[in-house]
Amino acid sequence: MYPLSIKLTIYCQVCWWADDWDGTEYAMEYDPKRPFLDQLKELSQKTPYQALETDYPTLKNCDYSNAIAYSKNCILSIWADNCENIFHSSLINENKDIADSLLVFSSELCYQSRWLHKSYRVFYSQDCDTCNEVWFSRNCYSCTNCIGCVNLRGSSYKIFNEPYTKEKYFEKLKELRLDSRTGIEKLQKQAELFWDKFPYRYYKGDNFNLNVSGEYIHKSKNSKELYIVGVAQNCKYCQLITYKPASDCMDYSGWGHGAELVYESGNVGVNVSNVKFSQYCWPEILNVEYSLWSTSIKNCFGCVNLKRKYYCILNKEYSKEKYEELRSQIIESMKKDKTYGEFPLTVFSKFAYNNSNANKFFPKTKEEVKKMGYIWNDEQEKQAEATIKAENLPETIAEVDDSILNQVIACNACDRNYKISQLEFNLLRKMRIPLPIQCLRCRENEQFSKIPKPRLYGRNCDKCDTTIQTSFPADDSRIVYCVPCYQQEFI
């Protein structure tokens, strides 16, 4: 995760998770004459870090994925749990055989799709739930054998929302040549134009939500200002909670999986409670503040890369009584210099902003990043010399043999080159999808460009004119309905 320009001690996953060290080797005595956050920053520069953010003991053959747990056979996937055979996908949970997708949950054999739940063989689609054999469709629920459809419920054998007999449908499917690149590119353009003729619900969510606001919300209640959150209760200003559940959290970004009473923290999860101003702490975290990259710690304050310890401050162990006395003293001191109660951004930031997920949602220039006190990475990626141009790749996967694994392909959209991995090739064959003609970066950028950013705008329902808070700006030409008006479309 870290470029060479970041001067930190980095351990491979095996060494970081080993039992021959626990972080107390780097313990510091608290100095009441120095600001506490200065001491915490000093500690953070001494301790060794994981090369990747992974729950390594729960993984098998996932060496080239990040922010991942409970998974196997995943390559270039980020923010994934309980997954198998996943290639180049992000923000996913409980999936098998998925490639180049985003926000997919409890699904199998899906490709280049976004915001899917409980679906099987869904391709180039978005906002679909419990669908099977669906192509180029938007907001379809419980649909089977549909192509280019929008806002359907319980439908089968439809193309661009028009019904077909089963026999005619499969005749048309054969004519469309969806196993070829030409057929896919042609239909994708038609489908996306067709989508915008129909209304969008003002937020992406489901009917299991109750009293919520935000975008990409699933089975949550009494929660406000959420973004990509599933099964949350009594939460506010939370995002990227992709593993259920989370409750009574605020200003919390990342994970879930039994998280409660989390405040001003990121990437903490797996049975965590009462965690404040901390980051990258998991699992079994209790009563922790101002801590970073620690596992199974309880009643700790200002610890970094600490493992399986109780009653620690700056990685130094204390008795319960001494810990509580010193913790109160530090908090009082921090309150006086007005540093207690907020997440210490520049203390915890060890990543280059332009290499992070933050840049996908909140893109900034190098000058803006430097002014904010963050790191920028200027290192150039080394590129292998291309052996074939993307436009010269075969039209169908059936025309490709294993020799493609030895080729370096020149992207048709930028100056980067890429290769096809064995896992990717296996998945494309299984799904009968042609080889991609864009590099990994271009494909990822395309997927992220098609989801709204975490920001809400005021506008009016395009049918009844009621005021709504939505991710669609007022000048967006797409048709946006409030929930009652949207639901009338299906009566």
C-alpha cells in the first residue's frame, strides 16, 4: 500500500501477524510536558505496519487484494468480505465468481455491474435485486431473462421492456451476439440511452429501509446521511458499512460486522464497541481511543500497531487503576489545548492521497492535497512493453487460447498496458464475455464514474414537485421521483 517515498517500517502479512511481537516493544512513556498527539505521531513512525490492510488469518490465496477478510482466490479486489473467485472488484460481500464490479452483495457470476443483491448471471447492469440472466438493465427486481430493461418487477423474457415469447426471446438473444465485443458495445449504448427515459428513485435503497436518508442504503432504519451502508440502526454520517450490522454510530467510515458506539473512526469492525478517533482496528476492540492498526485490544488509549493487550497508553501496559488515572490526565490536557474530541487526520494519514480511495470520491489536485497536510505520490508506475494492441484482440472469448496470458496489452483508452490473469480468463470463459480492451485503471474509473458521489442536493420531485434530498443535482437532466411517485410506476 505504501510507495517507497513513505518512510515507514513495513512487514509482510506473515511477519506482522506473527506471535513473536505484540507492539509493546515500541512502548513510550507519556510526557506531560509535550502535546499528546505529538507523542502519538512519534509512536506511529516507530512501529511496523502491515504491507496490506487484510485480516490475513482468514484469507487463502488473496495476496494481491486489499481491505479484505474471510475470502479466498481473490485478485486485485478491495473492500471485500466472504468472497471467492473475485477479480478486480470493490465494496463487495458474500459473492462468488465476480469481475470488474462494484457494490455487489450475495451474488454470483456477475460482470461490470453495480449495486446488485442476490443475483445470478447479471451483466452490465445496475440497481438490480434477485435477478437471473439479466443484461444491460437498471432497477429490476425478481426478473429473469431480460435485456435492456428498466424499472421492472417480476418480469421475464423482455427486451427494452417489451414482452417476448420464450422462443422469440432466445432467437433475439442469439441475434444480439452478446458473446461478441461489437454486440456488447452496440447494446450498451442503446440501453443507457433507454434507461434515462424512465424515472429514477431519488435515492438508491430498498423497501426494507425505514426513516433513512442518503444513498445506497440497504435494510437500515432510523439513520441519516448515509452512503453505502447496509443494516444500520440509529446511525448518522456513516459510510462504507458493507458488512452488517452497525448500530449507534456517528461519523464512522468503514466495515461494520458487529460495530456499535463508534465515533469519528474509520475501518474498525468485527465486534467493536465504544471506539473513538481511531482507525484500522479489528477485531474484538473495546473502549479504545486515538489508536491505529491494532488488533484485539481493550481499554487502550493512543496505541499503534498493538496486538492483544489491555490497559495500554502509547503501547505501554499499566494496571487498570493507573491506566484510568493517566487516561483522565491526558484527556484533560488535550481538552485544554483543544485537541480532544476530533479525529487527528494528519497524525493517522500514512497513505498518498492520490493512491487512496478518498481520491475516487473527492478528487483533488496535488496543491490542494499538500495544503491540507496530506501526502502525494509522484512515483511513476513501471510499464511492461506492449506486445499487442487492444483493438486487435479477438471479438469473442471462444477465439482466445491460453497464450493470451503471456501477452501485454496496450489499453485503447490511455497509455497504460495490462495483462489478463488466469482467474480473470477463467471467469470470462465461464461467463462467455469477450476480453476487455481497457486497462484495469480505466475500467475501475469507469465503474466509479457511474455511481453518485457522497453528496446530497436539494431539488424537487419531477412529478409532484415535493422537495427531496437526493444525489442528483438540480441541473441533472434525468427524471427523479420521490418515493410515493416512484412506487406508483409499479401499480
